[in-house]
Amino acid sequence: MDASVDRLLKLETWAVVGLSDNRSRAAWDVALFLQRKGKRIVPVHPSAATVHGEPGYAALADIPFPVDVVDCFVRSALVGPVADQAVAIGAQGVWMQLGVLDLPAAERAEAAGLTVVMDRCPKIEWRG
């Protein structure tokens, strides 16, 4: 496991962008997995639905407490603004899920001091 993956998997509070109460979406399953591994998950979706017992927020800027990792379940074309918002809220990392790639967004986040993982899934990368 590379150092970036290891670093992010150790962090506690994960804002899951794109997480709704739709059980058929991968975000729902991955968020439940993270929660079962002891992570605090924060649903971020325009619907601001409560998911897995956690209240949702319409945007990262609406979350009233610190977020460690911004986990991106959005299309690659939409991830740039999410990465910029992760920088703005002081997150420590941005995780772009399988199939989500945006090199310029990753470079901006890394230049701001965030750890970035692209095109990977924490559920797959989890060890132990």
C-alpha cells in the first residue's frame, strides 16, 4: 500500500461527496464500510439526506466541524471544484474513487498540502 493511501486510511472524519440514501449507489456501500471500520462519515449531497444515521449537508462548506478526508463519488468532470472546496475547508486529504481522475485538481490540492489518492477505493485498499 502506498504512503498516501495509508495516510488517508488512518484519518477519522470522511466527508463522502455524492452520498445519498440511494442504496444502489457505490457511495452508500463504501460509506457503510468506512463507518463499520470506525470512521465518522458525513454525507454531502444536494439532498442533504441522513445516511447511516449521520445528518447530511448540501455542501462541504456547510459542515460545522473539521473534516479529515473528502471522498469524491462524483464524475471526473465535477471533481475539480470539490477538490478546491476540500482545500478551502482545511481537509487533510482528497480521495477520488475508482474511475475518478483529475490531474490538475490533484496538483492544486497537493500544492495546498493535501494528500491525494486517485482512481482507488478505500474498501478495496483497506488492510486488516
